[in-house]
Amino acid sequence: MIVTFDIIILVFLVIAAIISLSVKDLLAAAMVFGIYGFLICLLWAEMGAVDVAFTEATVGAGVSTVLIIATILNTRRRSTD
Amino acid sequence: MEAFFKEAVVPHFNFWIYVIIMMIGLWSVIAKNNLIKKLIGLSIFQTAILLLYVSLGVKEGASIPIIDHHAAERSLVGDAGAINPDLIANPVPHVLMLTAIVVGVATLGVALALCQMIYKDFGTLEEDEVLQKIKALHDDV
Amino acid sequence: MKAKIFASIAVTITGAILLYAVTDFPNFGDPRSPANAGVEGGSSSASLYYIENTYRDTKVPNLVTAILADYRGYDTLFETVVIFTAGMAIFAILRVLRNEDAPSAPDPESTNRTIDGDHHRIIVGITCRIAVPLVQIFALYVVAHGHHSPGGGFQGGVMLGASFILIALSGSLRDALARFSEASYIRLASLGILIYAGVAFLPLVFGRNFVDYGALRGLLGTEGEEMARSHGIFGVELGVAFTVMSVMFAIFANLSTRGRLKGGL
């Protein structure tokens, strides 16, 4: 546990969450959500939860982004809000 | 103000951020119009809960929950000081959250599949337009 | 607009209540907090038991793997069933079994996508062709070495599934389905649950409890019960890896093609 690192990642986490929910382009939202997943993976590794970090790196930053992009491909890319 | 900051915010910084992320997620689930945005918000909500649980298991100055082999072998012969629980992070929240993440992505897949079916039936993913179309359908009947 | 005002009010109230509760939490990183050490004068935390006894009981240095597959094996069995059910739910929601469009007419969207991207496709395709076996070998290592390092069935399974998704993204879904067809991923997902439930059920044959792998000592020919539990954990992780791999690929294949398993990303 490294407190400075912890605080920096947590602040970036909030910024990434707000950006991914406020951009109107859904593809951009999905990519920022991938960044969010990777940031939270760094946070788990920093807090000593290595197994959770490994899972989050494969699932949050990898598969879930791909699934959202696959859905956007088959629906619409623009969002009204 | 400064005393409040030192007593309430700094020692609980992770928990404050968990509440803020949870508020962002909950707000987007209620207020966002696009269904995919709602799902991203729901995933963010989920990570907030994971953050709460994993933060509860953190110990200051502790290592990862994998015992090193020398200490482990010494513990087998009854060396009581071989494994110091204060130097190993609490593994129980990690176990609970690890399965929750993978189940979370599987259920996210189901939700996205439902979104695709909604798009196929209504031609839109905006909540208000879907509701209007459902209402028009009912008025026709 | 009304929804946004209502949402802001509801979220502010919820957040204020939670923030008020947070001030009563133990300090972040406190080793003496109830979750880490138990209540003073009362019962001690279960995590202390796990930390002190896991290696003696199971010979697995990675506490997370041991607790996941052994102490909390019942929980993980049904988490795996939830993942399997999610895969089947996707199949029920999206999969189109009737052939709606004429088989001879090529999908206009998918042909457009390949016309001007052909030379990019060669570079990406060959790079991924080199990368995929490495990813798969590493994923198998993660599954098998989960006892000693971070990893296990869930992580390795997701990586194996991601390697097939990588084939589909770099080449086409047809290539990926030629290697891992629909029939085989449904079979492998069920086989994973069967392996898990079978390994968990075997101790009942020897007159012991469900998921008590120590009873497999005679069957596996190990010296003590600890090694039998360690091997039992490996069997269980293998089952989890099969199910997770198949379900991840099934979800991607169905989502990217709207359940037709043709064209797609």
C-alpha cells in the first residue's frame, strides 16, 4: 500500500468515470471505460489484491470493452446524452 | 474544517472515493437516456462496491496474500512466528470480489444482448424513444 | 429533465447517508480492524484462520486460490453455474437458428469492410497469428500455476477465451469458429461444470463431505491429505477455466453478429 499512488489513481478513476459517462460518442465512451478498467486494475495491484488485479486486467480492460464495442457495431454509435 | 479533513477524510480516503464513484454510477443509471450509457454506469457502480470490499481487507505495510515458501515450510514444523498475519493482506475480500468480476462481465453480456434485441424491435437505444414507441403500440391496440 | 432532477436528489441523499456512515469505518489500512483481526474480546476474523492454516491444510501458498476452490468451493461452484447460465441466456436471447437471409447473397456490410482494409489485415493477421499461441500457452500456465502465483481458473479461462476473440478480431469470426465451433463451445462449457461438480462429488463416494478433496488421497495416490486437496483444487480450476473460456467466446460471437454467427467484427 503506497498512499500517494493510491490517491493519484483514485482521482484519475473519478475523472475517467465522469468522462466515459459524459462523451456523446459511444465508441469513445467504451474506450474510456477500458481505461477505467485498467486504472482500477492498477489500484487492485497497489492494494495487494494481485489475483483481483489479474482478473480485472483480463476482464475489465479487455473483454468487457470488446463486448460493448461489438454491441455498438450492431446498434448506433451516437448517443443523445 | 481542517480538523474535519484530518479526522474524517484522510484516514477514510478510499471509502470517500467509493461513495463518490457509487454516486456517479447510480446517477447515470437513473438519469442517462442511452441504454449503453446506463450499462457503463452500472459497471462503474459495481466497481465501487468492489472497491469498498477490497479496501476493507488492506493492511498497512502488508504484502500480497501469497505465503513465501520458507515461512510456509517453517510453519509446518510448528514455528508459531513463521507466518505473521499482519504482514499478509486479508484474502477473504479478494476471493469474494474475484468471482464477482467474472460474473459481472457475463451478466454485462446478457444485458448487451437485451440491448441488441431492443434495438432490433424499436430501432433505437434511447430510453424516451423506446417508451414513446411502446406507448404508441398500446394506443393502436 | 425531470428524471435528472429526481436522480440528483436521490443520489445526493444516498451519498450523504453513506458518507455519514463512512466516518464510523475503521481507518484505511488498519491491521486491527474487525474485518482483518476480528472483534476485540469476541470472535477472531475468519481471515486469520485462513492465513495461518491454509498452507498446513492444503500446501497451496496462494491463499486466494486455496480459499476460492477449497474452503469456499461450494460458492465457486455456483458462481461458475451462474456464468454458464449467462452463456445459455445469451444463446436463448440472441441466437437466430433460422437462416433469414439467402445463403448465396454475401452480406454487403462485411464485404465493404474487407475491401480497402486488406493489406492492413495481413500485418495484423500475421502478428496475431504469432501472438495467439503465446497467449494460449501463458493462459494454460496461469491455470496450472495458480497455486503458487496470481492466477487460476477464472483468469486463465478469460485469457483463453480472449485468445479466440483475438483470432476473430484480427481475421474473421469464421476463422475463429473453424477452430472453436458452436457445438464445441457449448460442449466445453457443460464439460467444465461437469468436471467441477464431478471432482466436488467424488469425496461423497468415499464417505466424506461434498468438496472435501482430502478424501481423494487413495484415488490420487498422494502421501497426505494436503496434496490430495492441492490436486483437487487443480481439477476444480480446470473445470472453471473450460466454462469461462467457452462462455466468454460464446458471448462475443453472438453479440458481434446479432446471433447469426456470420460476418461480424
